[in-house]
Amino acid sequence: MRPGGGRGGTLVTTGSGGGNGASGGNSGATGAGGLGTINTSDSGLGTMGPCAEDGWICRIDACDGQPKTSVRAKIYDPAGKVPLYNVAVYVPNAPLAEIATGPVCETCATPVSGKPVASALTDAHGEFLMQDVPVGVGVPLVIQIGKWRRLIQMPEVKACQENAFSDPQLFRLPKNQAEGHLPKIALTTGEADSLECLLRRIGVSDSEFTNPDGPGRINLYNDDLNDSNSADPATSSYARGGTFPLVSQLFASNESLAQYDITLMSCQGSESAGRAKTTAHKQVLKTFLDNGGRAFLEHYHYSWLRGGVIVGNMVTMPSAEGATIDYQRKYTQTPFPPIAVWQSPVDPFAYAPGGDSTYSIDTSFFKGSDMADWLVNVGASTTRGSISLIDVRQPATSVLPDVAQRWIWADTLGTPYLSANTPIEKAATPDQQCGRLVHTGIHVAKVTNDQVAPFPNGCRPGDLSPQEKAMEFLLFDLSSCVISDKTKNKPPDVIVR
């Protein structure tokens, strides 16, 4: 064997460096097929590799005059069914650090932990090709997107050739904490949609859905911020017993929401329910996002982003949508700068109609173009750049350029999916943005026939529909590291050999 480098080495600091990983994470992900477990909580990987204090770096073969040692595989969602885009994979050469729970102001420029010696990103097929991989049996591999992280051991990697693996149950994200690290998610339920069921079909174990005082990483909340119960009742309890806490508790303070990495808000089914979100509630969400949190807002949850100051019968401080719309909607003042328009200032009673139709994917930016390819590759679209959607409700009419990014749209139907990095005030300096919010008019419950019932009894089992696959792509993009939409992400930096 001809080692590809000497002992130790220095960490490359040029380029983006983050490669879609958070800088740390709870250890404890299992391998498969009898490969066992790597424990990163104490002595770490460095003492478990074949090179003593140098970990695995000495097992990289220079392969002079021969093909490089490479690994090719697809990375799948926790269910092991759908290959995923933009997932970072790397061979660590040092112990993995803990991932902090709660908003952290990190971007794709933040290095991953573990001092990678080889790395790659998955493409629009969900596939990666990693070069200069250490040789041997049980070479460790980290699979990571944002705060989803799993550590596995690969089957034998042979020198100076391509090693192709096809094992969706090994090369996938974790289902639960026994397999790896999951982000901490606060999910608010709604009568008109069922994001909790979508996460379940993506492959997250039922054991991860608990109340905040339980051990699970996904906490379900009953949305009581609904304008004197104008919304129909949503799922509010577990089939195994116990009721969900209230959304008003979640947004009671900055500290209560800061216990989470992501908040997902299912549609309540009532536009007037948005009036119950106070300016104080909205400020809690903005603080969370500006500090590095992520938020997924469905349909009528656009109320978090809308509203001027109304005193008596007069709008004294209009929002970007104008005083007429502000008075018509009567939403409380939002602290968020404008990112989109949901009603026409010319005709304030006109929304974008949405509806069941074929929509376009915006391919003018890197991820949008890759999403168009990915949707075809996973069978969610038959024509690149378009997707058929059902039950799209009141999407944005347009987005503000250079502030928000349009993902899915149709000329006469609206923009059913848009994103914006936060703080929004820093849009001109995207390297200072580390949070992310999205708004969508897309729903999944009608397509899947999920029902309002104690969780998980109302969730339909089975594979993801094409519409759900699009939502899965967007959910994992929300989880990933923050980068300007005009910049293409890079794999994690590796140690110079």
C-alpha cells in the first residue's frame, strides 16, 4: 500500500467548506449488515482507525498510474425509499462533535466536524462519487444534511477502483435517535393538512413523535391561535394517550421556541385564524429565524408575514401590501420585512387562484434546476421543469426579487412555493444570513386521504405520492445549511494530504 499522505495534515479553509452539514451532532448512528456501531462519544474515531492517532488517513492509497479509489452510492431518506439531493457524505478522521439543539447562526461556510479526509455531495439522482477514499473493511462514512446525521461503516472498500454500493437501508438518513441525530422539530397541527403524516411516511419512527417532556425529536402542538376557534379541530392527541401542548405556549417567549431547530406549521383551514397571531408572537418567530432557525409556513400561515398597524378603523402604518388590504385582512402588525405579495394592490379582493394544475419549476437558479432533474429522476414528474399539483390554495401572487426565491409557479395561478433566507434585512449581504423560512400553498392531506384522528391513526401508510416527493425535496432543503440561492454548494473541505 502506498499512503496518499503523511501523518496529521492541516484543514483546508478555502471555499464554502460546510458542505451542508452542521458543525456537530449527537453521536450514535448504527451501521448495518452486521457491521456494528462506531461510538464517537468518548475516545472517538481516531483511536478506532488503523492508523492510531492518525485515524484512517494513512489508508488512502495514492494509486500511482491507476484509477483512484472511489465510492459510488445513493443516499436515501429515512424510509430508504427516495434518494435525496444535496446530502453531504464524508469519511471522518476525528471524533464527531455534538450538534447543538436550537437556532445556531451557521452557514454552508461552517466546516463539518470530524476532519474529513474524503467527501462528496449527492446530485440530482441522489448519488455521490467520492474519490481518494481510505481502503479497508468498516471505513466510517458520515451521511449529513443540516442536523440530520448518521454514521455508518461501509462494506469493504478496495484500492484503486470504483466501489459501487447499493443498499438503501444502510446508505440513508436516520429514522430515530438510535441510528443517528435528527433535528428538533416543533410541528403545529392543522385541520386542513397533515405534515406530521408526511414526516412519518418519509420514514421517521413513531417513537420520535412525543410531547416536549418526552424523549422524541418531533413535538406536536395543537394550534389554539385561531381567532376564537374559527378553525375546525385538528389532530390534538396521541393514540397511545396524551394530548398535545398548545401553540400559544410554543410562542410565549423567545426561550420556548429556541428549544427547536425547525418549526413546521400545518394549514389550519381558516384565514381568520391568522388574526390571533399577535405582533409579539410574530416577533418570537422572527427572532428564532434571525438567529438561525427554520420555519415552514403553509397556506394561511402567511399571516405571520403580513399586517400593518390598525388603530380603530384606520390603518396608521400600512404594510407593503397597502392600507386597503391591511384593513380587509386585519392581521396584526408583522415585524418581517416584505418578501412576497399575496393580494393585488390593484384589486385587493383578488388572490392568485392556485388550484389543481400543472406548475413550472423555476430553473433559473442552481437548486431549482437540480430540483427539476430530481423530480424526473424519482418519478414525481414526467416532464422536466413541470409538476402536477393538487389542492394548491391561495399562493403568493409574486415574490420580491433579491429578497425571496420563487421555486414553483404558474403565470396565472401564482407562486405555491417560495423561500427567503434570514435576517431578511441582510438580503444584500447573504453571507450574513443563517436562517430560512418558506411559504407554500401546497397541501398533502387531500392527495393522501389523511384523516383528523389521534396520531398516528389518521395517517395513511404507504409510499410518497409525486406531490409529497416534491414536498420532501423542499423540506430537506429547508433543513440544509444556508447559502445564497445564487451560489452552488460544495462538498465539505478535506484535510490536505
